[in-house]
Amino acid sequence: MSHYIPNTEKDREEMLRKIGVSSFKELLKDIPEEAFFRGKLDLPGPLSELEVETEIRKLAKENVSDLKIFAGGGIYDHFIPAVIDQIIMRSEFYTSYTPYQAEVSQGTLQTMFEYQSMICELTGMEVANASMYDGASALAEAALMALRIKQDRNKILVASSINPFYRDVLLSYAHGQKTPVEFVKYRNDGTINIQDLKEKIDGDTAGFIFQHPNFFGILEDPFRISEIVKSAGAVLIVSVNPISLGMLAPPGDYGADIVVGEGQPLGLPVSFGGPLLGIFASKLEYIRSMPGRISGMTEDVEGNRGFVMTLQTREQHIRRERATSNICSNQQLCATAAAIYMSLLGKEGIKEVAEQSFYKAHYLRELLLKSGINSPFGGHFFNEFVVELPAPAKKVVDDMLKYNILAGIALDQFGYPENWLLVSVTEKRRREELEEYANKLKEVI
């Protein structure tokens, strides 16, 4: 490796002396000793191109292409029209990531603008950015934005029924900012404990974050929650599944200040969990506190329509000390795919995807309840639900794979009972697949 680094040993010693450390390892002192790798990397030797191709083909055969997916938890197996891939494969889209020079980036800037406009229409909000990295980082950034809006307040209040991955990212951000995070309990039906919310929200609460539908798939009462949060003077932040907005009231209707979510259901493949797309929208009055990039539409001196970078988080060119976030990019190709998906389906198409997911999920849950399987929650739900199995959920998931069925997410990994299974249903699942799921599940348990 040292052959490719132009610095000599003397150069390195001088640099270390300048910054006041004796060795490179001293720069890594915050990393625990046990985290360092001590052994030798078990890497194969060099291969020819032909040998590499043979190895990759062999590995590819291990993939299951006809898996029937009933796992959700934030990433969903929706149908993706083939035209989306055909459009985003055009070189104008998959190579155009630099929107700073407006005169040569009109396509990129317009795509950002169209995506932002569609997200505003879907969420009922006034302004949206050109996307964040994923739903988790969007939620954490929303918490920091609430602190900027309410500068005299210090605490973030969060529903404990949010996605555990989002919770972990939020706690990481909050730890860096030395911001206290407090959690509101959920009731036996899976919804937010309103009494606990009333008791914990106070004059030091900058914002309250909840998920609707929540991690268990349960629908909250957003209008009642909004009333409580607004009366306390806090910022209302909601994380949404964008497809659910084909049926549910948009957050703008119940007074949300900031709306975030995972945009993967809008035309992006499951793809082993990424790349993803963070949705971020807010009220117009908070636009200067918003992270991310925002594209705007304007006219040139000759009256021609044009698109420009209107705002950007990092203030990369000037005033960097006023940056609202260290996120300096956006998921442009993913946002383009989402914009194509939304334009292809339109309002009625997204409504149909939502309704099919809703009714099919309810049909499957009824089949499972009739077969003697219980659910720990009785609340209303959208397209996923939790069941209580008479066996460890992880073992059931493993056993169901032999039928090419990914049965759901075993929730013991998040600290819930080991027999809880989170099951998700999308419009892709046919009636016979739902019935097969119920029958095979009965067999394996």
C-alpha cells in the first residue's frame, strides 16, 4: 500500500508532530481496542477474468429469484413497472449528479423540482427537498431541524413504536448533539399511549416524532396527537409510508410541521436493503432550517423557463458556518425513479396499490386468526401486522424459506418477545399465495 502513497516516513512524522500526536493509531484512540482486527484477512489469491466470471456466476445461482416476500419493516416488495429502469438507465439520468452549474444541469435540476413537487402533493406539505439518504437519516435530521426551529428548547420526544433502526440512528445523532431523547410508551393495542404523551411533553420539548402507520403496522390517531403537540408548542414530526398516503389523510391535513419517510416503496427494488431514498418535506416557514438540496423554477432574462439550485444544506460555496446539516448530496437517481413511478401511477394508481395492500393484508390476518394464531395488537393497521406464534419466530422464518416464502421479520432481534413475527403484504401477493402462506405456516408450527 505504501508504494502508492507519495508521503515519505519523514513526511508522516512531520504531519503527526504538527497535529500533536506520536502515531497514526493515536488518532484512533476513541475506537475500543477490541474493535481492531488482529488476524490476517482471509482473501483468495488473484484470479483471471474468466475465473472471476465463473465464480460470480456460481455465487449468483445461490440467489432465490422467485421468493414470495412477506417481510416489511420499512422496505416493501411492490411491483415496479419495467419502464422505470429503462428511463433511469439513460445516461442523462444516471451520470448527472452535479446540479451546481445550472446552465449544464437543467435535466437534473428539473427532475429534482418535479420530484419535490410530487412529494408536496403526496404529503400535503408546502415544500420538499430533493431527498435524503434514507428514511432513518431523514428522521434524525428532522429532530435536529426541530431543535433549530425551537432554539429555546432542548428535548426530543419520540414514540417508542417507531422503526428500531430509525431509533438507533436518531440516538446516534442525538448523542453527538448532546440532546436528551425521551420515549413515549405504546398501549396494548399498539397505538401511542396518549396519557404518557401528555405527561412527558413539556416546555423543553422541541419536537415530538411518531410513525404512522407505526413499526407494528398500526394506525395512530394523528389528529389527536397533533392537538396535544401543538398545544405544547412543539414541532410535530411524522414518519410515513408514502404508499399509505393513497388511503390515509396526508400529514398536511393534521398540521404536521415536518414529514419524513422511506421512499423505497415508490419504484425502488428491495435490493438487499439499498440504495434507499429519504423523503423530507415541511411547512414553507421552516425552509431555511431544512437540510438537503432544494431546486427551484425561475425565468431567464429572455423569459425562458429554467431551473436552479435554490437552497443547499452545506452552503458549500459560501457561509459554510451556517450549514444546517453535513449531508451535502441527495439520492438523485433514486428520486428520479420515484418521480417516474408517481407520474406513471398517478393519484388513482397509488390509491389502488394502497388499497390492494390494505385488503390483502387484512385477508391474510383473518386467515391466520382463524387457524388459531393470535395477534398481540388489536388496533387498526395498514399493510402489515404482528402475530404471536406458538414457536420462536426466527425458526419459523427459517423453516418457511424451504417453500420459497420469506414469512416476515422476527422481532426478538429488537427486544420484543421471541414469538412475535411482523408480516407485510403488498399488491404483488396473489390470493393463492396468501392462502399458501397460511397453510404452510400452519404446517411448520
